[in-house]
Amino acid sequence: MYAEGVAEMAGRIRDEDIALVRERTSIAEVISDTVTLKSAGGGNLKGLCPFHDEKSPSFNVSPARNVWYCFGCGAGGDAIKFLMDAEHLSFVESVERLADRAGIQLRYVEDDRAAPRNRSQQGQRQRLVAAHAAAVDFYRAQLSTAGARPAREFLARRGFDRAAAERYGCGFAPDAWDLLTKHLRQQGFTHDELVTAGLSRPARSGSLIDRFRRRLLWPIRDLTGDVIGFGARKLFDDDDGPKYLNTPETPIYKKSHVLYGIDQAKREIAKQGKVVVVEGYTDVMACHLAGVSTAVATCGTAFGADHIGVLRRLLLDTDAVAGEIIFTFDGDAAGQKAALRAFEDDQRFVGRTFIAVSPDNMDPCELRLAKGDLAVRDLVARREPLVDFALRHVINRYDLDTVDGRVEAMRRAAPLVAKIKDREKRPEYVRKLAGDLGMEIEPVQRAVLTAASGPAGEAAAPARSGPAAPTVDSPQSMVEREALKLALQEPVLAGPMFDAVEAGEYRHPVHVAVRAAIAAAGGAAAATGGAVWIEQVRDACDDLAGQALVGELAVEPLRIDGEPDPRYVTVTLAQLQWGSVTGRIKDLKSKIQRINPVSNKDEYFALFGELLSLEQHARALREQAAGGL
């Protein structure tokens, strides 16, 4: 919920501007920057939720109403809320980000002339991104100076011309202590902003100096294309720093989530259902220029669970749509170790994992330089399943000409087979392992079964999660749910009839809470629909379960083929009342049976008259509801 943020913004950004941002924002386009979406039918879209780990897509988007909801974790909202949750932005920053995207000039209440707020008042994230954008321009300009000759030569030796350097925004940090810092301070960025952004750092004297000096730089961008950090390569022998130096952790740069090249590769990753994971900036450049447009690389850290989450959402890596994840590692010991570490993460993917190792132990950049673009494409095309590579690597450590060597190799390799997530492939790999070891199949099979029954085997077959089942505990509850969906999704059509039905017709406690919230938000008849209406109802709901249900019902398809019409609304609301009325009839009949008509004659006939009236009402409702759901 972010009602407090809205209230705060109401005194800053004009309400009509916030509404305009919501109206002009395509929620599908915003979310597609992070999550690959596929059709879910009924005009809705679905994908893997970015807020929890799942195997089957339960994250739903309704472009017609500009809202989203995850049936798996219960999160939901509009485009503003998505940016707040996905990128950890404040409400202010989210509105400003979407306004920039839509070309809307925001007006602020504090300024009597309704002019845009000045830069010092913008949200922190926008300030840090703006500082990085200015730094990119500065560093790129420096690359053409005389002092940057070693940087240009480095790129040329690796096969990258000026056009390639410009495409990837390569730059040069000059041989000066505070040239960038002074440049950015002149542009209005504060001491604290430059330190927080990781562009400058305090010196012993207390003044600020540049973080990068005498290095070749690559700007690192997030999924949306914003520069959030830099990778810096050492060029001079007298530089006693590390070979590569990256931006430190900042509010916008989290190295465990960042993948270099993701901004240029994301659309091809989604289109091809394939991603190639390489080890460095020049490898990404080489792959892209050679035609392998799905290459990405980690930035100063090992490939891990957060990187997997980013890629799975782009790949739409689900039980139904399994993508390909191809790792490229050097053939040396460090590369083999990295490959085995990648196999440990294999089970986190639903899709198939592969490894591509150059026979000459060259990385993609070296391979392109030595043998051309075609060799890079062939490297990826010749990929082999990661499990095959891992098994071969383990087996090769032992002397298979001895009994002890074969048995020990079997013991070490069996857990790898047990970890294969596709159970149907395990018997084939048991036979393959037995053949590679030169052993009978039975002892190998026993070793794999033993490994599968332990912790490793349990981890190899994680429980598959799917979308949470809708709350439907009775026919009456189902109709209540449909009526609430009409009020939330189609208030212009259903509003007057919906509001006319008494709140007492709802029985499920959570449905009662949502019905009360609709009334508290002004009623469905007064609403125009869309994300603003959904948030008004959500904010008016005091029940936490009800708040979650509002988001769920906002994207759940109606139980009708095609567009709803007045007749469908009439039928649904009649069925809602009929269920409630028949329940009261049943209660009345039970009560009448317990009353003595002689000693309690007045009460008996009063209840009997109420029963007749209800039965007449029920017959009328049954006729209205004859169409059925």
C-alpha cells in the first residue's frame, strides 16, 4: 500500500498531473522492461513474478485497467507501485520516472507559477542517475584526448573501432585527481550526491577526489537503460590497483543484480528464449558485434541467485516455456571451477543449461580477434549440456584403470546425476555414467538413488509452485467474487446496479470488507475505472486480506466470453441476491419449525409472512438469473 505516499505527493505534485501520468503510462511497457509477458487470454498478460521465486507464471497484468497482481505472493498495484517495489523508488521518484517516460512536465504545488521543480528537489534516484549520465558524457569526451591514447589502443588491440566504443559508451578517466568531481559540482551536484553515487570519494584532506583515474571505463546500465555505475580497467603498469575496479554498492547499483549488456540484450533474450553468460565487458562487446546478441556478463561478482532471477523473468523460464542458458568460461582451472559453480545453480532454472568452451581456451573476445565473428557464433552453437561437462570434469580427476579410481569417481559423480532436475533424464545419465566409468549399471544406479534420497537429491527436485487458487468456497462465494470484479473492472457499466444491491447480500468476510471499501471509496457508480479507482478501493479497505483481494480481482478475468453487457451484470447481481435470499429462506424455515404455532401464534405468522415474501422475491430473482454464469 502506498496511500501515505499519495497523501504526501498530493501536497507536492499536482493531483491532476499524477492522474495524467497514470493515464498515459502503458503498464505493459513499463513491466516489460523487467518481465517478459505473454498473453494470458482475455486481454491480460502474464509472466514470472519479480518479487518471489516461482516456476510457473502467476504474475498477471491488465493493460485495459493499467494494473497488475501476482496470484503467488499477493503483490499488486499500478505502474507507480511496480516501480516502487521493483526498483525501490519512493512514490515521488516513481511518478517522476514515469512522467519523464511519457513526456509529461510535472507541476508542483509549492511553486505558485506551477513551474517544474528544480533539480535539487528531485528524488534521490533521479539525481544519482542524472549524475551518472553527466559522468558518461564527461568520460566519453575524455576518450578522444591525447592522454587517453592507451585506452584507445587497448580497444583497438581487442578489435573494437571507434564505432564500437561509441555504441557501448566507452570512456576514459583522465590523469587528474578531481577533474570529474569539479565538473559535476559545477553542474549542481552536491558533495553528498557524488559520494552516494560512488563517482567521488573523500580524500585525507577532507576534499573530494574522483573514484576512477587513468582507466578505461564502461558505463553499466540497468534494464531500463539508465547508467547506474561504471567498470574501470587498469591501463598502466604503475597503477597498483586491481585489474578491474567497479562502482561500489550504492542505492542504485547492486552488483548481485546487475548484468552488463542487459539493456541491449533484453529484447533478443526474450525473443529467442536464450541467454549467453560471458565473463567480461569485452566479451559482451565481442559477442554482440559477432551476432550473438543475447550475451551478458556479471560486474565484479560471481554469477548468483539474483542474476538468475533477472534472467528467468526475461526468458519467461517456466514449466511451459523452458529457455536456454549458455555459459562461456575459459578452459583453465578457474573457468572449470566457475562452470561447476554454475551447475550448482542449474536447478534454479527450469530451462536447459549449457556450457560453451573454446577448444583453444580463448574467451569470446580473443576468439573473435583470432578467428573472426563466425568462430564466436560457432562457439555458442557447439554448446554442450552443463551436466555433461560437469560429469566429465569430475571423472577426469580419477584413474579409471584402477578399481579404487572407478569407485571414487562413481561416488563423486552420482550426486551430480541425482541433481538433474528432469527426472526422466536421470536413467539415461545413469547408463551414460556407467559406460564412461566402465562399470555395471546396477552399482551406479544404487549410488545415484542413494544420493537422490539425501539432501542433494531433495534439492534436485524442488516443489513446483503455481498460482494461488482463488478463494471459491461455495457457489455463493463465486457469485460474490464475480460481482466485485464487475464493480472494480467495469464500474461505468455495473456501478449503478452494483451499488443498489445491499452490502448485506455478501457473506464471505473478505468479500464483505471489499464491498465496504467500494462504498467508502464513493461507490462504483461514481467511478471511471482504471488504476486510480483500484487504488482508491484498496486504500479504503482496512482489511489486509481485502487489500490483497482487490488487486487480485482487478486482473482476474470475468467468467464470460467476450465483453460484459448490462444483461450479464443483471444476471450476476440477481444470482448474488438469490443465493443470499435462499439462505435466509432456509434459516426462516428452520426457525419456523422450532416455533409452537399455538403458544407463539403472532411470531409464527410474522415469520411465515416474511417467508412468503422472500420466496416471492426469490422466484423473481431466479427468473432474472436464468442466463446462469
